[in-house]
Amino acid sequence: MNTKDIIQLLRHQRHDMMNHLQVMQGYLSMGKTDKVHKKMEDVIESFANERKLMNLETDELALWLIQFNTINKNIRLTYDICIEKQKLTLYEAFILKKCQYITEMVQSYGDSDQLYEAKLVLSNENDGKEVWIEFSISGSFQHMGKLTEKLSEQEDIDTQWEENEVICRISINTSN
């Protein structure tokens, strides 16, 4: 990542924060303090989630997630990190590769005019011995059959689909 990319990322984050502050300011001016409290809770939760992402010690994955919405014009990604005090450095390349593959397949077999909502959830089970990645994408897919076929070709991706949603689940055994 070069200096220009870093500055662009910082601009994007500053822009997002200013949007949040302006919304809160608007609510305050209308006397809607309950909405201000809710918005503040959302912003604090977002920063806590980002902190958990950074604590995974997966720098490339963190960067990919943070700049995802800037790079991908028709996919809006949110992420939820449900892992505390576990480092995923050894599994970072695998996780990133699978997430990038899923994104590429959505770009290839989705409609470029459609806005897709995506959510990535990282969680663990069995006292951290198993990490789960759930990547869900919602929206209208013209080529759902092709998309699910391509995703199902990956043996380690469990793919489920409904009319307007694809859910990919990946399990990583971290006990080795």
C-alpha cells in the first residue's frame, strides 16, 4: 500500500466519522437525545469491533476489510468480530484468500447495477479450537446457479442459498 492509498483510506474514515457526527448534531438540534444515544452506541460498537479486528493480528485481512467498501462499488460489507484474545496470524492467508474468492465470484456472477449487502462474521467455538467464517451476501442475483456452482467447487466452503441470499461458511481447526 502506497502513501496515496493510505491517505485515501484516512479520508474515507474521516468522511464516515463526520457523517456520524453530523447525524448526531442534527438529532441534537431537534431535541432527539434518544436517537443521539443510539447513534453514539452504534459508533462505539463499531470502534470496539474494529479493535477486535486489529487484535486478531491479521494486518492484511484488517486492511482488506477496512477498505472494502471504498474499493467495491456495488457491495456494502459490514463485519462482526466475535473473537476475543485469539490471534489468527497463522490462518490469515487462508481466510483472506477465501473471502477474496467469494467477493470475486459475486462480482463475476452478480449484476454490476445491483447493490449487494454483505456481512462477514468471524467467531470461534470449542474454546477457540475452531474458527468459523460466515460470509453472507444479500441481493438479486441473475446468475444464482452459476454463482453457487462456483462457490460449491471450493471444498472448504459450505454454501447455502435462498432466493436473494448466499451464505458461505468456512471452518478452521486451530487446535493443530
